[in-house]
Amino acid sequence: MKKLMILALLILLLFVVSACVDSNETKGSDKKDIIIDIKNNADFDIYSIEIGVYKNEEITATQGSMNADGSKIKKGESLRFDLSKKDFKYGVEANFKVVIEKINNNRTKDMSFKLDITQQKEYSLEIIGDSITNSDLKELK
């Protein structure tokens, strides 16, 4: 009798827990399906990279990345930004701004770019240049 009661409680608990799961949360690719990979190919030190998404000149999303210990992002190192699909309208051009930071002289540079966004696609970009003022961002094909 005791075993039957424990089994019934376990089944009830299983139903309660499964009812709390949102079906949208279980689909990982639906939540973050725009991936922007930015590779540092610059010949100067970069300490952080921030990416912003703009719609009608208003910022709708932003993400930043840097090393936890504050060290520079090494040449050849890539940073991956997973952006939520709610920030985009598929099939249209999206506006982005990438901000890079050079700590030793407190300099930053904003670089704007546009991408035609399609669902569940990865975009690869690289930062190039020999100084922060001569840096540029280009899409890798």
C-alpha cells in the first residue's frame, strides 16, 4: 500500500513539473537564432567588443563581451553573439553598430554595418586595421 501511494505521488509530481515547462523554452534554436561571430584580426589591442541592434535609429538590443580577467582579446580570437529573433524582422536589412575599446588610452570606435537577416543564420565579421582610428569591420563570406 505504501509503495502504491509513493508511486501515485511521483506520477502526480511528474505531471505538475511537466506542466510548468514552457514549450518555447525547450527549443533552443528558436530563442537565439541569429548568431554574429566577430573575429579580431586587428594589429592593435582590443579589450572589449559591444554589438548593438538598431530599428528606426533606436537601439533595440545590445550585447558586450570581454575577457573576465580584463586581458586583451587576442588576434585571431572570435567572439560569438547570440541575438534573439524578437529583435529582427526577417527578410529585411538590419542595422548594427559594433563598438571596440582600447583600454590603455581610453579610446573607442563605433563601426556601423547592415546585414540582410534570414532566420537561423550565422554571420561572420572581422575587425581589421593597424590602429583603432584606422580599423574597419568587414563581413566574411
